[in-house]
Amino acid sequence: EKQVTVGRRTIAMPEPFCVMATQNPVDQEGTYPLPEAQLDRFLFKLVVGYPSEQDYHAIIDRTTSGQAIELSAVTDAATLCRLRTVVRQVPVPEAAQSYAIRLVMATQPRSAYAPASVNASVTLGASPRGIQGLMLAAKVQALLDDRFAVAVEDIKAVALPVLRHRLVTNFHAQAGGIGADDLIADVLAAVKHPHSAA
């Protein structure tokens, strides 16, 4: 059971417990960027762009009509806890595991798999938490695709949201407008599947 401390109060948080946070790049007054070690604890960083035209209709309908919104539960805590157990049991073939490890290592400057762009632009690459996140997310992706083992495609599918907040870029990258997504694309292009490596 997880606990949260607020001042002198400690509150027990029943499972499943997770933390979600939003980051608004426009208004940061009174807020501070999280240190890298804290960012690393988040499984995903999802980039949410502007709504589509259809989404704007839904926003207007839900927020300006005065009608109460009815929500319905799609699952419960016990089911989520069981699903966590199922996800961890999804097997990962050795070739897929090696590919994931090489991807993470390729984000680390001067590693055996790092492309030139990472060596030139990254100060800190993904940590061991990065490989843990990559494996867990790939297991979920495999199940969502009705497969019962992780494939390289699952790892590629989750690489951006799992790794983008784990790269610390240097001044050269920031001045050149090179972002984490650009570097991860380079990593995905550079790292070959272990069975296809020449």
C-alpha cells in the first residue's frame, strides 16, 4: 500500500495508485520543471496537441450547454490490479529483449549503439527505469494487439512516449531545435533488430 504525506499527515492510498501530471509550456509562472530523477519515474510522456474540429464541437457541448455530464465506470480497482499481474506475465523473446536494451543504450552518449546525433546532442540518456518502462509498455501493446508475447513492433510503438522525457539534451541540441523525439527517431533508425544485424 502506497502512502502520501502532506505536511504532518500521512494518507494511505489503496491500489491501484498512480500519479498523472500535466505540463503546460505556456504558463509556467509559479511552477518549476521537475528534476530529471523525478521525471524518470513517470512511465509515459504523452504530447497532446490542439483539438480537432470535431473535438471542439464536443468541448462546446460538454462545457457550455449547462447539461450534466453522465460518466460511467469502465472498470474497477480489482480488475486493474489483476490486469497488472497479467501484463507482467507476458513473455519477452530474447531477441525482442535485446532490441529494447539496445534502444535504451542507444540513447546514452558514447555507448556502443548511440548514433552520432545522440553523441552530439544528449547529456544524459535513458536510465534502467527506461528499460523497465519500455518492457512493461511493450507487454501492454502486445496484449492490445491480441498477441501473447512481445514483438519488436511493440517496442517501437511505445518508444516515443516511454523515452522522450528521459533524454537530457545539451545546449547544442536546444540551440539547433533538436528535440527528444528527433533523437529517438534517429535511435529507432540506427538500432537494428538483433536477428537482422549484419
